Amino acid sequence: MASTGAASVVRPAIIGAVLVRPSLWWVAIRQVVRLAPRGWWRRAPFLPVPPADYVEYRLVTQYGGGHGEPRGEIRPIDVVDYLQWCKEQR
């Protein structure tokens, strides 16, 4: 089962997929800022990642399943597609 915490969001493959696309760097930074909960630096894991329930919701809407049901990992290309969509919507 995929976890829904920071570890499932911040993975080397996802970071690498964004790093090789400089046109998405600012979009990625903007999304991190927008999705980071207030006061994120005061709570473990001390990373600006969205709350676990928000990540769970997004995973269910993207990959199906339900709360606590097994589903696939977040695919790096899906993150790239999401950032490209965010860029186009701006």
C-alpha cells in the first residue's frame, strides 16, 4: 500500500522528473508554497508538504481506490503533467 505522508510525495524519482524540466521549476515552487500548511516548519517532518488527508484525497481522485485501500505509487510523469497543467492554467 502506498503511504500518504511526506515520503510518498517527496521521492527522488519525482524530484528528478522535475529537475530535468527547468520550465517547470517556478511552477513547482509555487505549488509547494500554495499547498504547504501554515506553520509547516513547527511540525515534523519539517517539510512544506500538504497535509496527509489532502494527499489521500488527491491519490483517490487520481488513482482510484478508497481510504486505506491499496493503490499504485505516485508516478513522476503524473506530477509533471500536473505541473504542466498548472502552468497552462496560470
